[in-house]
Amino acid sequence: MSTYVYGITSRSHPPPRGVSGVGDPPCAVRSLTRGSLAALVSDAPVLPRPGRADRRAHARVVAHAAATGTVLPLGFGTLAPDDEAVTGRLARRAEHYAERLDALAGRVEYRLTAGPRSRGVDAALRRALEPEVEALTAGTDATGRFARVTCLVDRAETESFLGVVARARRNRPDTDVGVDGPLPPYDFVESCPPPTPAPRGAAGGPLEVAGGRGATS
């Protein structure tokens, strides 16, 4: 049985309770610990093709963890061959993961998306946001049709950040901007590599390995 990985937290993070993972029926979420770190995992279900229910389950587990502490969320479909592969990765990358957990503590992600008829969110709006955020990335959504700016925001500064967004939207009625957040910091895990993917044909093998990008993107 392969191991499905949702994210990485500190060992002191409250263990997962009252939240179910991917699969039908849903698999139980558990913690694997090594040193000062923990990985939120479940058994990997055998599915011919992942669906929306599993994507929602992945996002739900990560959000549940983020509500009670800092989590490095991994992308939907991240697999390891077994529990030992996960704990081995925690041991080998311990310093890196600990640094990223510290850097992202108390931070949340907001995604601003502009429709194809808008002038985009990478001009005046982006310049207005940069002083209010700790990090910012710009690009497009998965379809390539919608411009997107993703912001890393100190949780204590979210009210100020949203005020800047509201003012910028009022000043630019020609730009149709949607705001999604607060979210776990999917796009700011940076170079956190996912665990080694399960070999093709193993349980859970059809699920695509994707590190760093949000489960709902």
C-alpha cells in the first residue's frame, strides 16, 4: 500500500482528528513523525482517475491543519511508496523543512484573479499590493486565460491587505478581480520537493504527483 501525503508540519502540531482524507470510503488521516517534523498522510486509495471529491478532501485536510498551526502543503496527488519513504524524506530534508515552517509561520495566501476581459492584475493593482505583502507571484491560472497574482500575507495584516484590494478595485472599475483566501501557503512552499512518487502500477499510482501548487487550482 502506497502512502498519500498532504503536507508537512512540526511534530508538536496537533494530530489530525475529525477530518477524513481521500478515497471512497475516505481514508483515515494520520501523522508520521521523524525528529522535530511530522507528515500528514493516509493510505493511498486505488483509483482509476482522481475526481473532485478527492481534490476537495485533500484541500480540506490541509486547511484543517493550517487552522491549528503551520503546514507546508503538498500538491494534490503526492505519493510515496510507503511510510518509510516519507519518514526518510523528513530526515534527509529536516533542516530545509524546519526553515520553511519557520518562514511561513503566521502567513496565509491570497489569490487574485482577473478575467480575460480585464486589463489584468499585474499593473497598477500589483504595484499597490507589493508594499502590503511579504511575497508576491504573478502568472496565469491553469487555463492560461485568467491573470493571477498570489500574495503571501501576515495573518495579522489581512485586514489592511484586503482594504488595499478593495480600494484598488474601486479605483479600477474596468478590472474584474476575484479574491480567494485566506488559504494555506501552497504557492510559497518554494523548493520543498515531494516524497518519491510511487512506481507505476502500485496502489495509488495513477494519481499525478504535483508539489507546491494548490489542490483546487
